[in-house]
Amino acid sequence: MYDNALAAIFFMQEGMKGNAEMILDYYESISDTELSQTGGFYQFRNSDGSEPERIWMGDNAWLLIALNQYENTYQSGKYNSLSLKLETWLRSLQMENGALKGGYNPDGTEIPNVTEGMITAFHAVQGYDEFHKNLLSFLQNNRWDQELGVLMAWP
């Protein structure tokens, strides 16, 4: 999914709207079935769509970034419903401490908090509200290395 999201962004930047839409239309076409079952899209799958594997928050956030880019580039609400579903799911992953669950493995176990994915989700969810404030608080309190002045991938 990450590669598809980046490809859609590239196509938009190159003025290849139809190519970007082919990618986004695919996710739109499976959103009613897949999102209703999982909340997010599967991270990996065969080229024919079969054998989906794990639902990672970060890749879903990248797809939302691509959808936001489409809306901004073409001043179109074509994918607003899909964007709202992804944003709602990303927000639902926020825990009491402000972190975001990383998603879910094929066996249903939770993927740990991933700094990279949380930063991507921060940018994907538009605006600045409690979701963003709580996420920044978690990152500052749990992933910021004051001595080095960097965010840590893992504490």
C-alpha cells in the first residue's frame, strides 16, 4: 500500500491524474468490504488482491496523505468518503497515553507503537486538535531523546 500511495502522489505531481485515479479507485472499490471488516486496509497483498497481510497504521496514513493530495491538487471531493473512513480509523487507534496502535498482525495481535507511523499519521490527519496534541505529548514524553535532540524509533 505504501508504494501505491507514493506512486499516486508521484502521478499527481507529474500531472498524470488518470494514473493516480486508477490507484485510488482500487482502494475506493474495496473500501466497503475491507474497511468494514478491518478498519484499515491491508499492508501487503498479491498483485491480484489476494492473500492480504497485516493492517499497518503507517501505510494507511500514507494512503490518506495521497487522498489529501488529490483533493488539494484537483479541488475535488471525489474521495472524501474514503478519506473520512481512513481518518476515523486512524483516530480510533489512539490510546490513553496519546500513542497510536501500530495496527494488527494477521493473527489479530497488535503491532507495537511505531514512531515513524505515528509521525505519518500526525501529518495525514488534517488540522490540529486533541488527536495531534495527545500524539505530540506521547512523542515528547516517550520518544524524544533530550540529550541527543532526536526522536527515537524505539525507546
